[in-house]
Amino acid sequence: MSLEELREEIESIDREIVDLIARRTYVAETIAEVKDERGMATTDEGQEQAVMDRAGQNAEAFDVDPNLVKAIFRLLIELNKVEQRENR
């Protein structure tokens, strides 16, 4: 592949990543609404740990640095929690 083709592939992947982040954010917002309706706390440390564990396992399955993947997921979780708190 040429450099241009490789850059186009990265551009396509970047769009897919943004799409997935948008989808994840929508679901997280829906979860926040359900939690609010049920009077539940915004933070669920057990669930957060389960997400982090899955992220690490998935990273290893795809031969990606688990620390990098976990850092990205930690950021996603924290951003979702901030949005949940702001919308309550």
C-alpha cells in the first residue's frame, strides 16, 4: 500500500472510532437516565472494574498494550461520569 492509501485507512479507522465513542456515550447516557429513575448512584465501582478487566482482556486478545487500552477506557468512564453528574 502507498503512504496515501495507508493514511486513508487511518482516516477511515478514526471515523469508526468516533462512531463507536458516540454510540458508547449514548448508551452511557441512557444508563444514567435509568439510574436516575431508580434513584441509583452515578458511580458503580464494581461495574467500572468489570469494564476495565474486559478492556485489558480484549487488549491482550488483539495483542495491544493493555495499559494503553485501560487508559483510554478510564478516560471514557470518567467523561461519562462527569456527563452523568452534570445531567442530574
